[in-house]
Amino acid sequence: KPTSKTTTGKARTVVADVAISSPDKVLWPAADGCDAVTKADLARYYERVAERMLEHVADRPISIVRAPDGIDGQRFFQRHAMPGSNPRLKLIDVKERKPYVGVEDVGGLVALAQAGGLELHPWGCRPGDPETPDQVTFDLDPDEGLDFADVMAAAKTVKAKLEDLGLTPFVKTAGGKGLHVVVPIRSDGRSRVEWDQCKAFAKAVAEALKADDPDRFTTTLAKKARGGKIFIDYLRNGRMATAVAPWSPRARPGATIALPLNWSQVRKGLDPRAFTIAEAVALLKKPDPWADFRKSEASLRPAIKAMGL
Ligand code: ATP
Ligand code: MN
Ligand code: MN
């Protein structure tokens, strides 16, 4: 539920105490039966989903896809401080880099809407600690021509492999053609691993899955190597790598969002295009499929050993 009033006056729209300029500017034009989404709609969307989203984005370095004139205008990936930015946006210090943009509360998310921030891509690090991974992401990218059913089957294969390794995988749509399988990992004390270990683990799992089923999987980034296969993109797991955040909108037609799912939803009939900004109110009425995400952390160390690394 919105935590603060939205007031629309003659020239003033305020969401979560952040003034939204040009609130009626269309960011996503109406398409395929979807209504247009305006900047005010985006601001209210972030306000609504803040509670669920912040757990996954707060206090991490974020890359923002900004498209101030909407999805048909110019867009850019912004990592560092925005000139003249709202005080609700924070700076996140990162070793040997300029500080990144970060958010810590609902006002920060709405300030991103005000800056034309349509997508959020955080690091997979622990909040407040960019040097420590706290999740492993397998981004499943189907070659053109594959069905979503193939992606769902692949996600279940990845799930089974990770469960064999003693981990608890979660699944989300990416708002596009793929699915992301995400494993929360412990990052405290002796469980802590380095980025290189996290990435090496993800690579080893991807290579093992390819070796088991080379007709179905590839681990080669080059599009031309895909040949009707699913690319298991393990590259989301290095230092400075990102993946689209749970609940992030996508700067694509239809205003789809990246949505956390239950594994039981990963079956015939699932259509990631149905999850949109316009559907947020209905989607938020359901229990959070990722409610146990953090409670499900496991140490990556035994899994790394089991992979022979
Ligand atoms: P889809 O379902 O269409 O694959 P996706 O978000 O998984 O959606 P990918 O192209 O597979 O899209 O990219 C995976 C992740 O890699 C993105 O979510 C993003 O965080 C990161 N990424 C991709 N391209 C770039 C880029 N040019 N610059 C920075 N990060 C990128
Ligand atoms: Mn992908
Ligand atoms: Mn990818």
C-alpha cells in the first residue's frame, strides 16, 4: 500500500515526498492492449513495490537504465552519480571506482522515476559491502526460435543441479524472454567467498550442465554459437556484473517487469509478458514467492568443493 499521499495539483505531482516533473509524460506508449504508462505511473509503481523491491536493491551499487523520453527515446546506462540528482539518491563507495548510484528507501526509488530511471540492475553483493557476493545468478538466454517452454525446462534442470549441491534456488522472470535462477548465499564469517570464487562456481555449474546435455545448453556468449540452444549466462556473477532487479520494470514495449515466482508457477501457461506495471496491484496481493529468500542462504563453500574447485 502506498505509504504516502500522491497529490496531483495543477503543476505538481508528489509521490513519497518526491516532486515528479512532467508527470503525464508517456514513458511506455500504449501497445498490444496495454495502456500507456506515464512518469507518474512509474513513480507510483516504485512506491507500491518498494517494500518487496528494496530487499534486493537497497545499499548496493546499481546501474540504471535511464530513458527520460520513454522507451522510444535515447537511453543510457548510468552507473555513477547523476548531475543535480535528488538528495534521496545515495552514493555507494566502490573500491577503485567512482561512487555508484544507490537507493536506500522508497524515496530513492521514486527519485529514480523522477530521473527517468526505467530499469535497476544491482550488483549481486551484500548490502553495504560491494566486495562480498551474497547470491549467484544463472541467467538463461534462449536462442531465437526457442519456446518459453524450453526456458522453463532449462530452469528446472538448473534448479535440480543446484539442489544437488545443497543450495536453494529461486526463480524470476527477467521481463523479457529469459528466466533467472538465483541462489542466496551466506556471506558472513567463514562462509564468505570472493567474487572470483562466485564466478568460477557459476561457470563450473554451467559447464557441467552443458557437458550433460550439449544439444540443449551452451556457455558461449557469442550469439552465433547458440544454434537453437539456451545460453547459461554465468557472467552475472563477477565483481561489477549486474542482473536486473526483482520487480524492476523493463524499458521494453508492454512495460513488463522482472517478477519473482514460485517454482510451481514454472509450468505450461506461464507467460512473462503478463507481468507488467499495470498488474502490480494484483501481483502484490499474492504472498511474496521470495519471502524466504534470505532465510534460505547456504554457504557456497561445500558446493564449490563438490564442483571440484
Ligand atoms: P532477457 O530475459 O531478455 O534475457 P535480461 O535482463 O536477462 O533479460 P540479458 O541481455 O540476458 O537480459 O542481460 C542479463 C543482465 O546483464 C541484465 O539484466 C543486465 O543487468 C546485464 N547487462 C546486459 N547488458 C548489459 C550492458 N550493455 N551493460 C551493462 N549490463 C548489462
Ligand atoms: Mn537474460
Ligand atoms: Mn544474459
